[in-house]
Amino acid sequence: MSPSRSSTPPTDLSAVPLDPIHTGGIGGHPRGLTTLFFTEMWERFSYYGMRALLTLFMVTAVTSGGLGFDTKHAAAIYGTYTMSVYLLSILGGFIADNFIGARRAVFVGGIVIASGHFAMAASSQLTFFGGLALIAIGTGLLKPNISTMVGNLYTPDDQRRDAGFSIFYMGINLGAFLAPLIIGYLGQSADWKMRLASWGFDPLHSWHWGFATAGVGMTLGLIVYVLQRERLAHVGRAPALAPGESRPWGKLFLVALASLALIATMKLGDEYPAVIYGIFTLQLALVLYFAFQPSRDNKRIAAILVFFIAAEVFWALFEQSGSSITLFADRLTNNQIFGWSFPSSWWQSVNSVWVIILAPIFAFLWIKLGPRQPSSPMKFVLGLLFVAFSFLWMVPAAKATADGRVSLVWLLVLYLLQTIGEMCLSPVGLSTMTKLAPTKLAGLVMGIWFLAAALGNKLAGVLAGEFKSDNPGELATFFWHQAIGVGVCTLVLLSVVPWVKKLMGGIR
């Protein structure tokens, strides 16, 4: 790995000529994009593979090898865990910006993530929850900083930038596609359980074979990252210290304390929903505060916060894929193709299939449209619109469960609608954050972007706790209320698009 300090941290590449290291990769993109593509692919393999089993493992009876939690309790744990994964990105971004640099943060984070997955391979509640904590900490180090390095491969006005993030996003989803198929099979498949029994292993522990395989995936990602580290030598260096300057240990303590306090506060939302509404109100107040400050950077922070709120609402529905939608797939969907049954966890690969199909189309579309493409705020409007339509689509599906398990078509279309929304919002959001972020706060702003996913994931867990698979009428209401709520948010965002464009100060 690179040394921990550098006298020339590359925070701005605008003066860097397009030599082979900046053009020799996939489709004429920088070579480092290929390295980050495969590193993130394996990291996402580990994360989504474990996530495919997480809720199902928690609600499965103890006599079948699970934890025996009820739906509300499992959804609350799932929401707190996935929130922590993204919330700790702020701390990870701060550590990289002020102490070890993005490159080393990604490496250390990967080691911690792998350790967490291997801890979950043991059959005890202590190692289960300890493993979840390690994965959350490691992902907080890795996730924001690998995205920051992708942004730093390009100059701020490079027309390849959004396309580069779309390619990177396709790597994420390639890992997310493979993971549920492999890890879901190991965790759920009756065939695999029979194999374990024939080898003398307890088939009830099949879940833990899946968790261990997730750790293998992260280890492969680390191997790719180390072997191709020279491609990233010009980005992600540790910040240099001026003479007499010291590291901000006090601020590090405060950021860590604030992160833990926010996790604890959001967890209170399981019992007191008013806490979540209060935090949402605070976000709106911060938008107005920064919007009316005179400096350009403050106005751009206000724009970042608008995108933050929109993304939070989006993820609140989208991230129920691992909770309420997983339970719908497991309990209410006919999981058969031509008479062949498959594990319900395999449904979590469908979103990635759609992304792999659509990502090249969207990358081509944004480049083809060039300056005529929708602005970033309008892309966010489209993202919210499609995720609202996805839950609206599920209202008749819920009613149809009165007659038994429903067709595969309902979930296939749900994931298609959500993926179209995702392609309008998520990769574009990553790119927009790197363009709007003040130079010295790049890692921290990326952490703030992932905080939106954190709060959205926690809200998804709270909402999913109301899922009821035994009452079609209540289930239809469950989807209907959320579709209407996000539809209203979509109209509000549409109405403020011109104002947000002004706040962005000329950045699209």
C-alpha cells in the first residue's frame, strides 16, 4: 500500500493530462476504474449475499436453524443494521480525509468486513451480532472512500464522469446479482442441506455456510485491490500535515460520538416514530439555513441536502427489498419456473439483472443527450416517481394473495420499476455529490450522501415492521399508503427544481 502521508494529495485533477493511466481502462475510462470496479463488485457480493439471508434467518424458527424473531423485531434489527452500515460512512470519510487517505481506508475496511462475515459463520447470537457490527464498521470505511476515488479519477468537467459512475454501478450490481444465487443457495436450498447431512454436517447450520461464503467474496475483493494498487497511485493519498499541524483527534472523537448518538436516536424510532419525524423536520431546517447563506459553497451544501432528503425517501421504499419484499417473495409468491422451485432469496438478484441490462443503456443515453439530458434534480424527480409506481403496482398484487400465492410477474415488474428509478437517482447522486462537494470535504460529503441511505434504510425497517402476510386487505393498504406518501414528495421536489438549480451554481 501507499505511504500514510503525501506532500501532494491529488484533490483536484483538473491539471492532469490525459495520459494512459487516465484513458487506458474500460471504454477509454481511467485504468483505475477497472480496479475499483472489481474491488467493489466483490465487496457488494459479500454484502448483498449476507443481506439476502439476513431477514429470512432472523424470522426462521429456532428448530429450523434460525433465530425465531417475529417480523416487527426482525425488521427493526434489519433497519438498524443497514442504517449503521451507511451512517458510519461519515466517520469513514472523516478518517480518510484527515488521517489515512481513501486508499488505505478501503483496504482496512475490507479486512474488517471480511472478519465480520467470518464471525457470522459461527452459530451463536453473540457472533451474529458481533459480525453485523464489524461489517457496519468496515463498510463505513470502505464505501464512501471507494466512491470518492472513482470521482477523483476524472476532472470536474469531464463528460465521461456520469458514464464512469454508471459503469462502476454496474460492477456493484454484478456482485449483487451473483451473491443471492450462490449464498442464497447455500443458506436455503434443500439440496444443499441434504449434501451437508450426507457429509456429516448439521443441515440446520446451512445459513452459516452462506455467511462464510460472503467473507470469501470480500477476501477476493481485497486480493484484486492489492494486486492492482499501482493503478490508484495518483488518488486517495493520505493528507499531508503542514509544519506544526496535528491530526484532529478531538474532532474524530466528536464525529464518532455523534455517529453513535444518531444510531441510538434512530433506534428509538422503533418505539417512538415521532423521533423520525423530528429528524426529518431538522433536515428541512438545515436546507433553508444553508440556502440563505451568502457563500457559493453553502448554497451548494443546501442543494446537497435537498438531494439528501429525496434519496432518503427513495431508499425508504427501495430498501424494503431485504425485508417486506423478501417476506412477500417467501410467503406469498409462487417461486417456481416450469415446475422447478427456487429459493426465495434468489429474488434479490432480480434488481441486479435489471441494472446490468439498463446501466449501459443509461450510460449511453446520458452521453448521447450531453447537455440536453435532464438536470440532476429532474433525474431525482424521476427516481422518486418510479419507486412510488412500484409500490402502487403491488396494491392489486396484495389483494390477489387472497386466492393463494401470486405470479412471478408481480415482483418482476416491481423490480423493473424500482430499477428504472434507481438508475435515475443512485449513480447520478454519487456523481453529483462529487461535483458539488467543496474540495477539502470530498470524503465527508460522500459520507453525508450515504447518511441518506442510512436514514432511508432505518425508515424502511420501521415501515416493513407493519408488513402482514396473512391479511390481503391490510397488505394492500401497506403498499398504498407508502406509494401515496412518496408520490406527494415527488410533486414537492418537482416544484422546487428551478430553485435547486440556482443553489447548484451552474453545476448540472
